[in-house]
Amino acid sequence: MADRLIEAELRRAVSAVQAADALLITAGAGMGVESGLPDFRSSPGAWQDYPALAHLKLQYEQLATPRWFAQDPALAWGFYWHKLQRYRRATPHAGFDLLRGWAEAKPHGYFVFTSNVDGHFQKAGFDPERVVECHGSLHHLQCTMRCTDSLWSAEELALVIDETTWRTLPPLPSCPICGGLARPNVLLFDDDGWVHDRSEAQAARLDRWLVQGQEDSARLVIIECGAGVIVPSVRRYSERLVAQGATLIRINPQDCQVPRQQIALRMGALEALQTMNLLVNQSNETN
């Protein structure tokens, strides 16, 4: 019975994608798991991947706060440098390409709304002008002192970590204007110093696209991948648009509850997307 229910939901999802005029791809941390990236809030592997967490007996939420850049900046940068290296080395899984292929074929195009700071949608070939990173990006830096709200790229950043202490060896990243300590341009927990101008500009482009779609009566379908409930930014955004008439396909192996009549796929992102693609191909061959 369960398999038949899943198959029925998969076919509903495929029909919705095929009928869509526009796709909005929304994604949380679960989207990156099959690219080899840890989901800090639900995966015990995070402690193995980041020994600093286990050594200091800190949970992710305790370390991912601005106070460490003031209290122990070498440790803070040790943690975020390791994360950045992981993001740089990882290859986006095949599901990204499937999504991009569907999205680029839509007459009204697509947008991406993600809480992930890994830059993997851009790495997978999505148009950077069509990606909203609502929590910022680890690939951009800002000044901790807010001497400026300007950001700069982390592309040339290269640090060295003491593997025994998980602290960054000097020199630490600095602001090119005032020489003060730099930090990643990502929204941390209890963070009132995040420079959000870049993310707000991205969101403004998405808002304009949504308005144009409404004016053109475009049928909007949301494919949400791996968005959890602990930090519900992505889920809330998806559901806000459902209330305005969009169709939601929620892909999540655990937290898969959906508003009434929406589509729930209790699967990992890659498996769900590949299965949907198989069904799309079968449908095309039949037609």
C-alpha cells in the first residue's frame, strides 16, 4: 500500500511539473546531503566531519554565532574555513542538473530560493541572477566591525588550520578597508551584524518575477527539497506561495507534512528527482 501511495504522489508531482509555466525551486540543508555535505541539524555525522564540535562539546547552533568571532576568532574561522573547503570540493549531485533542465524549459522560467550557503546552485549552472540565498553565502565576506556594508569575494581566501586545536593560524581574514576582522556573509544564530543587502537584492528580483508571473497567469509549481522544520525559513516561504495559489511538491525523507491537497514525497532529494525524471521520460515515450 505504501509503495502505491508513493507512486501515486510521484505521478502527481510529474503531472504538476509538466503542466507548470514556471518553477520555483526551494531548498534547505537536505538538498546537499547526497552531494556529501552534512546536515548539521539532523545528522550525527556532523560531529565526525567537524571535530571542533565534539572536542569542545558544542552543538552546531552554539558554535554558529557571532560571539565566537569576538571571543575566539581563530576557532570561528577554523570552523568556517573547513566548511568552505568542503563546499569548494563537493560536486552538486545529479538532481541539480535534472531540476535545471526542467526549469530552463518553462516558458516563464524559474527561480531558486535556498537557505543553503554553499553556492551549489550556481556551481551546478543555475543563473546567479535567479538564485536567492536567504541566509547569505559562505563565498562572500563582510567586516565584523561594519565599517562598510560592502562585501567581497572569498574566492582568493586561503587559510591554514592547526589540526590539533581546530584554530586558524594567523593571519586571519581582514577587512580591506579598516583592517579589522572579516567574517563570512552568512546569517548566524542570534546575529544582528549580518549584512543582508545582497540577499535582499536577490529577493527583490524574485518578487518582481513572481509579480510578473501573476500578471501573466503563469501556473507556478514549487519543488521543495530537503527543507527542515527547525529553521523553517524555506518551508514557510513555500507555504506562503501555496496560499497564493502555487502548487507545492515537498521532498523530504522525514518532515514531509504538507498543506491540504499538496504533494508529499517522503524521499531523499536525489532519489525523488531521478524517479520523477524516469517517469517524465516514460511519459514522453508514450506520447
